[in-house]
Amino acid sequence: MDETILTDLVSKQMPYGKYKGRILRDLPEPYLVWYKSKGFPTGRLGMLLATLYEIKLNGLEYLLDGIDRNKLSKL
């Protein structure tokens, strides 16, 4: 697995729409569910949103907590 996926989820911002400027990990689950039904965008953003959807769907948000503290301080 590409570890930059997880660091991007806790550091990159949503580039457009209702939640423009919000860190991806902070997007509400209903928004991700809406994207799932509509179709995720193409490219890296779509892959990140789909990954975040799966993380939230399965209650695995805690996996991102350690990345906030540990990985980003090294960047």
C-alpha cells in the first residue's frame, strides 16, 4: 500500500464544492455516501475519497489519528 494515501487524507484539502478547503479526513460521512452513489471523481482525488469512504464505513478513522501526530511532523 502507498503510505502517501493516508498522509494525503490527513493533509490535503477538498479542492471544490460545499466542503472546499476542508481537510479530506474531516469530510462528513453522508457526503462520502453521496459521492459513492453519484460516482467518485476520476484521478487521485476520487481514489482518496473512495478510500476515505471505506475507512469511515468500517469505523477505522482511528487509523488516521496516529498519522496526524507522527507522519506529518516528519514532513
